[in-house]
Amino acid sequence: MKEATMLYLKNCHIIDEVSDYIDDILIDSGKIKLIGKAKITNYITEKNQEALLPDLHVQTKLDILELDLCNRLVMPAFVDLHFHMRNPGQEHKETLLSANKAAIKGGYTDLLGMANTNPVIDNKTLITEIIEKNNSLGMTRLLQVSAVTKGLNGKDLVDFEENRKATRFFSDDGKNIDDEQIMREALLASKQHDFIILDHSEEETEMVIRNLDLVRQTGGNLHFCHISKKASMEAIIKAKEEGIPVTVEVAPHHIYASNVSYRVNPPFASEEDRMFLIESIKNGYVDAIATDHAPHTPEDKANNAPGISGIETSFSLCHKVFTDNEISLKLLSKLLSASPARFLGFSPRVIRAGIQANLVVIEEKKSQIDRSLFESKGKNTPFDKEMVYAVIDKTIRKGDILYDNGQN
């Protein structure tokens, strides 16, 4: 019987949150089978010998696709904690297919979708439907956020107990929860039902400080989205040092650029703010980098809709920031893969034998961002024509190459 196709990646520069070395990887049946040139050579030889057919004296060789990566980077595929799928109801901005193609091209195989759709995803039925529709495509795995309040109205809490059966993540992302009592009740519920609230703070620092105080009072579970300001991060760092178990993400665009007159929420901040975010990354206070991918039509963007179509440029922007600031790519892998995977409750995102083969291959070469080549329907980015130092070469999910730029 013919063996299932294997994928043999030669000369990989393997980087995950704890490793940085060059070796070969053999993938079989969707998982990493072996790492190490000698181990793989011996395994293939032994399997081919076992396949010898004594009656016919004919050897059936293993079905192996070999790719020499010429020391390109190989990292665990990325996990995005902040993705606007635009489904249901906003397919003019992004379809499920275009969203998945964009994510895969950007090196992402796992997404946490926001709830600010039309209708708002605020009940178990909608949560389950969008997850099933997305995952049936066989490209990315979607986890779906529920709104905290019905219709994002900021007043009426959703049925946490019922929605918790379909998700562990709740957010009114795109809007504040201005009512302090509503936020208090939501945080109390997060403790009772074991879920996490992802906080979108308008008037960023003021709301961060208020919500940190509420966490201290309630013991609730809170994650801060797309923090952009030094003062906000300082308040979060202070809370972390007190032992308050909050988590925080930053977005690629906020660590890449400052003082840009392009509508995004929260806005581009000062250079002092940007550099403080980078220092906070270096010092281990940032838990994840999340794209806040927010595709828009040209018409919506012309009408001042906030957001960046960012998942296809996320890695390249982050790689440039980390390279320019002499930050280890192991830490970048942690913030793009391992840490967000832990946040979502996934299995470890490391490159080890026995782990599911969700990998991204990266070519370090100077390249120019070209929004006309985006897979996303949203071409809205302030980084068109920006020069970067690395591009996604291949994205592998469960051992299958889902994106390949054709340059082996």
C-alpha cells in the first residue's frame, strides 16, 4: 500500500520561543514526525527497506515531497487574537474566503474573530454558525468572540452562561463599555463563568485605569486590546507588578510607526509612546502582538472608517521592528505564536516531534509592501510601498502547504 505523502523540509532555520538552530524537518500525517538530518535519513531508509515486496522483488518508495529551504526561517504558524472577519453582514468589506486567504498569506492559521458584525454576534447560535462556516473551508481555525452587551449597546448584558458554552472570549470591541456598573457586572460574571473579557478602551489611559481598578475589586479576567500609549502601558505594568493577572496585546502598526495621519482606533501615538511599547516588549510585559485586521472598502475609508487591513503585513512590520531594535526572533515567535496559543488554550506552539505541523516559512530579503497584491478585499493600509526585511514564503497547516509564493 502506498504511504501517505510526507513533506521533507531540508535546511530549515528553526525558530520558536525557546529554539534557534538549523536542521531538517520531516512531516507525516499532519504532524512533525522527526527533526534532524541523520534521524530522518535513517527513518526513510528503514521504511523503504520495510516496503520491499519479497514476491516481486520490487521496492515501493515512500511518497515524499522534498523542499530545500536554503536556511530560510521556519517558525510556528501565527495566532491572531484580534481579527475582524466582517461576517455576517459586512461581506462588502471581507468574505470568509478572502479573510482566510489573507490570513494564510500572512502566516496565520488561527484567528479570534471580533463580534462587531451585522448582526452583532451576541448569542450562542451566531457564535456556532460563524465558527462552523469558517472552519469548513479547511484553511484557518476560528474561535469567535461574543459581545459583552446585546447589540453592543453598552447597557444590556448578554447571556454569559449560555454563550460560554460556545466561547470563552467576550468583547464589545469597537466601543467602550462606558457604564462602570455594567463593566463591573461583566467582570464578576467572567470570574463566575471562567471567561475572558477583551477590553477596547476609548479615551485609552482613563479607561485602562478605571478597568484595572474594577479588576482589583472583582477578581475578573481582563485582556487589554491594542494598547498604544505609554501611560496606558505604565498602568498595566504597575498592575502586573502588583500581581494582578491581566494580559495585554499591542498591534504591529503601533510599534512600527508614530504620528501617522491615517485613521485607526486607537490612533497612531507619539514616538515616545511607540518606543515605550517596544521597551515593554523587551522587558516581557507584553503578552501578544495582535493584528487588529480591519478591512474596509475605499468608500468606507474615504468616509473616515477607522482601521488597517493588516494581517498580510503583520509579520513583515514586526520583523523589521525587532531587527532594528535588536530583539530576538525567539521573542517575536513567542508573541505571534506561543503566547497567543496559550491564551486561547491551544496545544504548545513549538517546533517539536509529535506536534501538529502548523508552520510558516520566511525568506529574509528586502521587499516592498504592495497592497494591490493583498488577498484581503480591504486594501486599506498606510504602509503601501514600505520597505521591509522579510516576507512570508509558505504557510503550512496540518502538514499541507496552503500558501506558497512559488520561490522554493
